[in-house]
Amino acid sequence: MIFRRFIPRYGKPAATRMGIPILAAFLLGSGFCGAVNAQSLVEDAGTGTPIVRIDLNDGNVAVETAAQTNVDVAAPPSVEVNRNIFRGSASYEDTSIPIFSGSIPDPQGARVSLLPENFVVTTLPPGEVDVTTIGGTADPSETIRVTIPKSTSLLIVALGRGNVSVKKYREGTMIVRVRNGSIFLDNDGGDAFAQVMHGPLHAADSNFRRLRARTALGDILLERCTTHQVEVSSIRGSIIDDSGTFAPGLADFQSQHGDVAIGAAGSARVTGESIAGRVFNSFDSAVEVQTREKSTSAVIGDGGSIVHATSTTGYVFLYDGSLVQHSNLPEAWNGPQQIYYHLSSSNRMPNASDNSASLNAPRTDDHNQRHPYRQRHPYNQQHSSANLNADFR
């Protein structure tokens, strides 16, 4: 493991001039490639709101922030780090970053695809942009540790196979994409786009201005998060927002073939709908609930934010607070309880009177019939690095 520190040396930099579209293309790249072209390398760098791009084939990535102006990288020699400065004649405000489509086979061989979309970045500074790129490959057992300034305006991580964690990054925009592996966002904030093709996505104790999260084959858990604008979707995975606080803004949760569970920690107007499944609710406090054949609406507290939860073939669960606060739930709740237990950062177990047996029990026959892909899905059989990194390309 090599520790490298990149400290800005202020002065007149030799920079490459380019516009917003070229900068966006450079930042995202065309795949999981290595270092950037040597002609773009600049020795002198030093802006207060840098951009950090991490682009790796394999390995694990741990990103943290610190009150510093330099970028610290602890990585094996196979990982290259370059420093660049780009200048644009226009402001970079409201830059639309393209998110490319992705496709991956499920265990039965059928391909599951995520469509392309755009994510608007509003945190880029005008003028000079200091870019640190980290690229290459690492052993799947190795972790590349990156410490970035708290003021980093944009963090981009693209990982082919492995696990990514981002901790205490709150002031800028992050775009994190993983093909085979997992994402864990811990105590973060700002704007975030997070995508996993195969594997789980988990965010805890965070306060997002804007969050877009999606998976193809993998479950999503948000716990104790505050969101001002949130859009979460999955093709074959289930979605849980546990003990969530919803500020005024968009709040939309959709799974095509998984369950969706929403637990509101504060006031909210929550609507759940299942096209081919059922909607369940469990409220400990006095909540106004309206139930129809395929949908349920609930006014929690004073109402306020409007939250939509939809599943095409799965179940939808509505409740207040956290799952661990609800006891003696029917068997249908075993699905979200199992996901919560396996992904929760605290791995909290209720006591025996709080239906703890259901958390340790295997998936029920009903759940396996509704989600047959889970029966042979590596992630759901065992949450381990070896299975998360199984080659499903």
C-alpha cells in the first residue's frame, strides 16, 4: 500500500481550456478505464472546491472528508493518481451529467437493464476546476482509502466490482456507480446519485438535498435519513425507507418486482399502491388511514410532505417510525424485516416479544414465490464480499 498526498501549490497553473460538455465527458469517461491522458496532467493545482474522480475495475473504495485542501490517497501501485486543472469560459452551474444505461444478467440468464438518465450538478464552481483522478485496478481484497476536502464540489466514483463507502461528504454532489458490489453512504448530505447494478445500496444518518438511488438486482435501505427531494427505484430489488424524515419536495419510491416499505419518522402524507400485490400498514400512533383495493393512504402527524410508494408485483408496507418499534407483525412483513436486519448499520435485534424470531427466519414460501429470482441470487443467500463480487458481467 502506497500513501500519496497531493497538496495544491498555488500559482499560475498550466491548464487545459474546455467547455462544459467536454468536462462532463472527461469526468464520467466511457467505462472503467485507468488514468487520464498525460497531456491533461498539470503539476500545479489549487482551487478551493476541487473535483475528485475515482474510476476502478476492481477493489474496494472508502472515501472520507477532512478539513484540508489536499487529496490523500492510500492505494496499491496498480492504482494511478493524476492532477489536472481545467478552465471553462462559462460557469459550470447547472451542468447535466449523463448517466449511461446499464445491463446485467440475472441468475436465470435474463438481462435486466437500467435506462440512461441525466443528473443535474449545481455545485461546480465557475472558472478553474481542479480535478484529481484515481484510476486502475486493485485486488478485490484491497481497499483504496481516499480523504478529500470537505469543500469538494463533485465526487464521482465508478467501480466495476467491489464495495464503495462514502462518509461525511455533505457540501457537494456525489455520483457513485457500481456494477457488482455495494454502496454505503454514511452521514452524508448534499446531492447524490447512487446506482448498483448487482448488489445492495444502503444510506444511513444522512441529510440529502436531493437523492436519486436505483438498482437493477439489489435491495435499497435508507435508515434515519432526511430527504428534501428523493427518487428511489429498483427493477428486481426491494426498497425500505426506515425512520425517514421527508422535507417538502418530491418523494417517490418504485420497485417493479420487489417490495416497498416506508416508515415515516415525522409528519407526512404517504400513499402506497401495488398493482399485482397487496398493501399493508402498521401504525403505533393515531394515524388517519384510508384503504382501497390496491392502495392505502395515511396522514401521519400534521401531514405535510407527499410520499408515493409503488410496486408492480410486490407488496407495499406503510408504517410510522422504525420497523424495530413494531411487534407481532404478520408473516407478510418478514421480507422487509429480513432486509432491514441484513443491511442495517446497527444490526439491531428486537427482543423476543418484538417478533425477533421472524428476523432470523428464512424467507417464507410466499416471499419466494413472489420473488423467485431471490432463491438463487448470491447476495440474498449470503451477504459476503465473495458473493457480492461474483462475476455477473
